[in-house]
Amino acid sequence: MKVFISSTSKDLKEYRQAAIDAVIKHECAILAMEHFGARAQEPVEVCSEDVRKCDIFVGIYAHRYGHVPKGSKKSITQQEYELARKLGKPCICFIVDKNVLWLPEFIEMRKYAELQAFLKKVKEKNAVTFFSDVSDFQTKFSPSLSRLLREMESGKKVDKEPLELVKLEIPQEYKEWIDNFHSTLSIDRLSKKGEVIKVSLPELYIHLETANPFHKPEKDSREEPVKGDKEGEPKEPAAIDIETLLSKVNCILLKGAAGMGKTTLIKHLTYALTHGQGPISLSGCLPVPVFLKDLWPIYQKRLRSKHDDITFETLLENYIKKRQYPFKMELIKGYLSKNRVLFLLDGLDEVPDHLRPHLVEMIAEFQFANKKNRFLITGRPHGITGKALERFGQYLHDINPLDNDKINGFISAWFRSVMGQAVGLAELTAADMISDIKHNEHISIFTQNPLLLTAVCVLYQDGKRLPEQRADLYDRIVGNLLYKRFQDAADPDKVGRIEECLMRLAFIMQSRNLKNIEAYEAMDIAQEVFPPDEGESASQHKKRIEGLFNEIEPNCGLLNRLSQGEMEFSHLTFQEFLTAKYILDKGLNYKEFLEQEWWDESILLYIGLISLNRKKDSNDIIKEILESGSQEKRRLYILASKALRDIQAYKRDGTVVTMARDGLRAIIESDVSVEERFEAGDILGSLGDPRIKKDKMIKVEAGEFTRGSESEEAYDREKPERTFYLDAYKIGRYPVTNEEYRRFVEDGGYENEDFWTPEGWQWKEEKNISEPLYWHDRKWNGPNFPVVGVSWYEASAYAKWLSKKIGKEYRLPTEAEWEKAARGTDGRTYPWGNKFDKNKCNSIESGLLRTSPVGIFPQGKSPYGCFDMAGNVREWCSDWYDEKYYEKSPAKNPEGPTTGEDRVLRGGFWIVDAGIVRAAYRLRFEPSYRWDDTGFRLSQGQKMPSGK
């Protein structure tokens, strides 16, 4: 029997595969687009041919109408079905249930009327089966096919057989439990009344992204695009929503710093899936959130009891009992048997170091035994080391910082949520705050993760101003919060003592490496801070403190009481900040905590607090830490430099800044990991990168060089390989950075027509361009990162502006100048030699998946000392593009064609592979092209190329 499977493509890819698997199990042949192979006919002809050959027609339909061939009014999908009906083929059809949520990108709204008309015909002519997800489809498709095959063999109709399957359904009690615990965010709005408000999590949630493992690096220019399927599906983006990624893979180990939204992600996923939302392929999954800070004490208790039956499953069973989940382990086992459980394990870093490897091992064994289910495991960087990387490193993903669109979207959503019906005022306030952030560079550090962004919104709402540094932000939040909730005219010291109580509690927890503590221990600490009144008995004192504590805990906004009575700070950063205040308040020696990475955040906030009123003391501490750093103790050097970055520029001591810069440059120029060099370079940019302030032009002596390539990897446009002569010239050591380009923007470069070509000025005016595309996006706008999102027009205008500003002639390099500077005179493949090395350039192999501070790949510089000529960003040249220009160009000082439509771009960039970062590689784009992969460097010398 031959079975033809008809459907649209990528939206139903998993369903098609499920159908193919079932057809194979029934020992039938498959006729489907996956098996077309290369044929000369048009797709519609191939499909028609195979429909005629088939014995059974299978139709699977969702929310796409499908590709409509030229000259036709019907999609190929509809034509396939109608031909099958016309030929009298047995048809079994499946349509997605209308109540199932579907990914927006897979809903074809422009052809929705045609689709509905088509599906109406299908329903009228066939007994249609509706499905909700892949699992549901699988359980229904195989019996339907089996029954039809038996009917065809016997010639008699076979009664539909009941499916002997356990119907798995998320209990209503679980949905209600999730509504109570995971559907809202309790946020303390610092208004005059200081009321506590709840914000809807679905309304306010920021969809977090990570690098997309399915993204294919660009292999070539627009002339050789990566081709989609017959429906013209878009390419996979470089970044992907983490929830969407989880619908495509079975395991993710998610790393993110404090406040990046890991726990909120888990709560949102849990809420979404229990309420019929979220990615379609996760529909029907049972989400099981497991907070490891609550799980490891169970593990430790069983170890102490010398249980010899400890497995992750037994721990999980104990955990759901302790957390009072409204279902039993049997439900999880039922879903496990159908591969429909999503385990959400939060907080690897919250497990003590001595227990973490053993617990990770158990989780890994459980995951391997149930690998067709899905697992999301989260942690801060210091918790994702050792055994965690050994067992789950292949699934590792980092949370991307919030980009500009997400930041602005969150701010707008925030003020809409908290201002209720005052829609106009909410939008105005949001716009004012966005404008303030845009024009205050130092605020960017507060907007890159959801926690700090929320805190900034809270503070801005009350005072219509933004704090100048991180320690100040937390100090204002905590101070305002406590004052507005606990101010008592009858007890003027109450607020101070509550703050001291919280500081002491935070310090004790930090000292014990804890993120939660038994409530009775917290109350014991409160008793020490609030001593007995005169004549008060011990029992009376204890009762009074219990009452006070029961007032503090629900109202201060900084503490959470867990279901079993433990206490935790609502976020670890509050614990770290209050610890910093305690160290400062008690005059403790910060050096006692330097050697443990667990204390780093508290040390940074401690120094920041000191800097608010004691500039010299803060600089002295930073200097001491810098002096204690070394090549072996790079962490301390990075820590001190971060502390220096966190305080306002005018409070930084020049000598200390110089020390930090020197140390950071030493790290950049060493052979440490690319991640360490990246971090050092990023901080150096914030402190003023001295490499950028110097004259960065490098002289290239006159002489011959080899241009082009005849290698196997070479494209036709790189041929022929020839020898050319160039007069002496100078070229930039680095691409032009954001810091340098900022001067052009602030000096009115976008407002002065004299700097622009006529075409460039017209383009700028028509498009209302006033700055680079990513100018306010922290991911791309670090001071010493290459400027990106600039067109050829903008790069050319910058060169003319700089020429007038400095009194020296600058321009974009010719293509020949760029290539000679990149590969020298010996015709080498890469700037450093003929063998590719991922440690010498920022290509996709480096793993950064973004631009990097210039010059952090010192071993990858060219023979003339130019950095980043392979990777980081591709760079505009002055030349017009002509694919055959190499064949006809003069052998001396070639300047490129005098006219053309596109301009030349040279050099690889951060998202392409080794084949594209070759020094001979060339490509083109229209001069208005501006994206996150494109920048430029400057050249000097000779005359300005003609026609430029």
C-alpha cells in the first residue's frame, strides 16, 4: 500500500513525522514531500503525480492554507485533496482543534478565508478527526490507518475501536493551585501610601531569549541565500524565545545571573501550560516546577537518615508532598509513560557545593531514563560548574540581556498595569522614563535584567528620577519601602531596627551559604535586635517578637514565607545588598570574604555604598583588591574593576582607574579563555579604553601583494588570484567603535548635509535616520565595541566629518587596501596564517554569538597589526561592487568600478563560520544596508578614490 501525506510544511513538521513513523510501522510505502527527491517538474506536478499513485490519502491541516502556484487560485494542499477525492482515493483527514493555541507565525491570516472554505469542504466530504497536539495526533492516527487498511483488505467496514489509553488530564485543583502561587507578581509600589499591588504575570512577563542552536550562519551574500522550503519559510533567527526552544529540544541547562528572570520563566511556563497556553508542541505536557532550594534539604535529611534507596524519583515524591502539590506521584508517572512531563528544576546554584555534584548525578540519571520527556534546569554561573557541566554541558544556554524593544515593552506594560484606567498618563510616564534611560548611559546597567528593570520602574514611578548607581538604587528602594510601611510615631526607632534585623538575617544567611532559613531562626535573630522591654518576661518577649515578625514578613516586600515555614528573601540580590549594608554598618573587614565567589555581589554593593559618601575610601578598597589580584587571581582583578565601573565616573581616582585599565589590558592580551577576555574588554570600555583614545592608524608599506583566491573554498567572485601593487597608506588598527562614533552623532553629524553624499542625504531624510540602528541597545553599544547598524552612507559621512574635525583626510578603505592589510604579502588564508583557529577571531566557532570589544583576539591580528579583520563585524569598503572586477582591474592601486548599485563589504563577522572569515572573501550589499553584523574601519593616504 502507498500512502500519500498532504499538509503544509514547517508548522506541521512534527505531525508529518508522526504520520510517517506510523505508516512505516504498518509496512506501507510513503509518498510525501520529504521523499520527492530531485525532479524536473514543478512541485504541484510532482504532488499530482504521487496522489495518482497512492492507495490512501492522508490530509493534516492546521492554520496555513499553503503555497498557491503562479496562475492558480488554489493552494497545492487543496489541489492535492481535491484530486484525491476526484480519483476516489480513500481519505483520512485530521484537523487541529479550534480551541488549541497555535504559534502566530504559523497562522496565515492573509489566506484565512480560503483556508476556512477549504476545511469546510473537507469536513462535509470526510469523517474528520480533530487533534490537540502531537501526542494526541499519534494516539488517533495509527488506529485510524490500521482500521482503514483492514477495511480495504476485507472489503468491509470495520467498527471504530475504543482507544485503550489512560486519559491524562491536568487536575483542576492543580490549575487553581498555580493560580494562587504563580499567576501574579507581588510588587511594592513606592507611592505615598506605600500599598502593595499585584501585577498579572502573563501581562507583564518578558519573554527571555537565548542563542538559537538552529540558526544557520550566513554562508554567502544575498546572491546565494539559504533557501527555505517550497512555501518560502523564513530562516531561523539568531536568538530564540527560551520557551519556544524548549518546545524543540528535550533538555536545556539555562545559565543566567541574578535577576535575569529564571524563576519567573519557570512560573510563567507552569502557568501557561496549565491554562492551555504556551508553545503548541508543549501542549498537553504536565509542568512540574521543582525549586532546588527546597529539594536539597530533603536529600540531606535522607542522607543523614542513611537511606539506601535515594533516587531523584524518591526525592521528587517527598518534595511534592512537602510542597503540598494537589496531586500524587502517580500522575507524574502516568504522564512520564507518555513522554509528556516538563520538569522545571530551578536554582542549581542554591544547592550547597558539597551536595550539588551528587544531586546533579541523580538528576542526570533520571533525565537519561526519561529523555523523551523535557527538562529545563536553571542556575547562576557559579552553580553551573563541575558535575553540572560534565553531565549537562551539551544542553547549556545563556540568557540574553534584554534588548531595547523588550526593555521599552516592559516599561510600557508596567505603567499600564500599575496605573489602571489612566491609560494616557501611563503611556506618557512610560515614554518619559524610556527617554530618560535613552539619554543616561549609566542607567543601562539597571535595565538588562527583569529584576533591576522592575526596581527602576518602581522607583521612577514614585520620584520621576533615576538613580545614578546600583547601590544607590537598592538603598533607596529598601529605605523607602521600610519607611513607608513601618514608620511609627510612637516608636521612632522601629524602621531602623527592622532594617538592622533584615541586615543581620541576610548576613547570617550569606555566611551559611543559604537562600532560605527556618522561620524560628529568623525570629531568634529578631529577638536579638529587639531586646526585652523592662519587666517583660521571656515568654512575653517571644510572643511580642512573633507578632512583630508576622507584621514584618508579609508587609516589608523583601521576604517570602515558604509553605513549610522557611523564610527567604524575595530575591537573592536583596540578601546580598543587605549583607553589604551589614558589613558596612558593623565595620567588618571585607577582606574576610574576598576569596569566596559567593560574596562577590555583596562586595560590589559594599564598595558602592561606601562610594556614595566616601569617595576616597571606596577607591582605596578597590586599589587594595587590584593589588591583591594576579594572573592566577584574575577573578579579584575583574571584581575590583567591576566595582570601579559601578561608581560614578567623577568619583573614580585616576590612579586606580589606570591600575584597573592596565590589569584589564593584560587579561585581554593574555591567553586566557575568550569569555574572560570578553569580560575584561567590556569593563575596560566602561572605564575608558586607552587603546581607543590613541591614533589607531597603522602604516602599510608600498609594494605588491596577492589578491583573490583560487582555493577550493573560493567563490567565483574571488577569482582570479593576481598580484597587485599598492602605494603606501594607513588603515585603522580596529573597526570604528561606538565611543568614536558617538562624537559624530553628538556633533550634529546627522544634521549637516556637507558630510553626506547626495544619495545618502536623500536616504537619511526619507527614512528619518538620526543614529545607528542599535544605538541604544546595550548588547551592541558598549563604548569599545564596533559600531554596528550603520549603512555605507553613514560610514562615509563619518569619514568626512572626522577629516574636517581633525584636519587629516580619512576615508573608507578600498577593497584592495582592506585585503592587503588583512593578509599581508604572502597570500595567507587568514590574518594569522593558513590554518583556522577559533581562538583567534570572533566567528561562530568562538561561541560568543555577538560582537565583542575590539582587539580581544590578540593572536588573530594581521601581519601589519590590524585586529578583528576576521570576525566581529564585516566592514564597508569604498568600492562599488562588480563580480568580475578582479579580471579587469588595473594591477596598480585598483579603486573599484566607478559606478554600480551595491557597495563592497569585507571580512567575516560574529555569526559566520571559518569559510566566510577568510581574508579573500568578498560580498556586497546595497549602501543602505544596516544590521547588527556590519561596521567599518577607516583608511588614510593616496588620493580619495574617484567616484566615491
